[in-house]
Amino acid sequence: MKVNYLSFKGICHALVLTLLSVATLSAQRVNGVVTDAESNEVLPGATIVVKNEGRGTATDSEGKFSLEASEGEVLTVSLVG
């Protein structure tokens, strides 16, 4: 009976490690530059948010941003002014 318990425990550990690996791989770093569609000027201070998640960031003085997002998540960009 002890052999079966140790074998089951090993399988559970392998399953947990596999699930953690998959969860880590699903998130990706998204990098970009926000520009005006008409003038192509960079937009510093624009806000980029993952829709329905509350995670977000703002562009720097060169319009650049970096954000963690998973495949299929939608990014929304907004700028006041």
C-alpha cells in the first residue's frame, strides 16, 4: 500500500509542475509603441489596460509600453487630452 501512495504522490507532483509550466507559458510580455493614427506621432502618457482584468500600464515619453498578457486577451488604449 505504501508503494501506491508514493507513486500517486509522485504523479501529483509531476501534474502540479506541468500545470505551473503551462500557466507560466501562457502569459507573454507584450511590447509596443502607441502612435496617432493620422500623424504617426508617438503618444506619451497613453494608458494600456487588459480588458476586464484591471492590469495595465502607461506609455513612457517615447510612447513605448510593456505589459504581461495572455493569448486572447484584449488590450484597450486610451488617452485624455
